[in-house]
Amino acid sequence: MQQAILAGGCFWCTEAVLKDVRGVHRIESGYIGGHTPNPDYRSVCSGTTGHAEAVRVTFDPQVVSYADLLGLFFATHDPTTLNRQGADVGTQYRSAIFPLGVEQEQTARQVMVDLTEADVFGRPIVTSVEPATEFHVAENYHHNYYRNNPGQGYCMAVISPKVAKLRQHYGDRLR
């Protein structure tokens, strides 16, 4: 098994779109990349901790490669908006990749070059590649948030369309 740490705005969204990918065994929502020790949801939402909402994905690279995970990550959020995903604004909602080693960093940078050269988004990718500092697991109620709260307004308006897009375009990669 390997791990990947990705921040694509709200961690509820990123968790929901990657959870059912074949080869993904576990996803934990949490916080990374900031300067405040022991961050919690309230402090991270204030935008003052420097942390990003992120997910730590445990996956089987024999089933889904790191590059493929990055492809799904990029396809299901907007990597061209700085510190923003939809109505969620602030550095805590930045698009970022936190590589766990040189190979992951090289892969992340190459995937971004490939997407840029193919002009997939029509605008520059602003996703940052940042050092993987300590990952702080989020409070329990954030885990499986979409699955546990499908009728909640944010889930219906923001997460459901992302999950639908994933199912429509990448259904062959899902369980």
C-alpha cells in the first residue's frame, strides 16, 4: 500500500470523489501544510492556521497508480482558481499536492506539465506542490461526510455534481 495527500478544496468533496475508486482502501480527512499545532475544523476555517483541508488516501498501486489518482483529483476540482473552490474561499481551500517522496513529487509535476501542455483547463494550473508536513486527522464527524449526509444542502449542491461527473466520465475506474 501507498499513501497520497491531496487538497482539492473542501475535504468532504475530495473524499467523496475518491472513496469508490478501485484500489483505494482508505481515505482520511484532515489538515496539512500550516503552522498551528493541533489544528481543528474551527481554527482551519478561520483561515489563520495556514492548513489546507486535505485527504490522506491509502491505495494499492497495483490497482490504481499515483498518476491515475492525480488524474481523477484534477478532473474533479478546479485547479485553476487560487485559494478557492466554488463558494469556499481561503488558503484552507487551496488546490495542493503534498508528495510523500521524490517519486511522487516528480509524478505530480509531470502530470501538471502534461495537463498544461494539453490545455485541459484553458487556464494556468495554480495547484501547489508543497512539502508534506504533519497530517492532522480531522474530527470524526468529517469522515464519510457525504455518505452520512447526502441530503445536506452543501452535499447536494456541491458534492453530488462532482460525484456524478466522476461516475459519468470515469465509471470504469470505480467499484
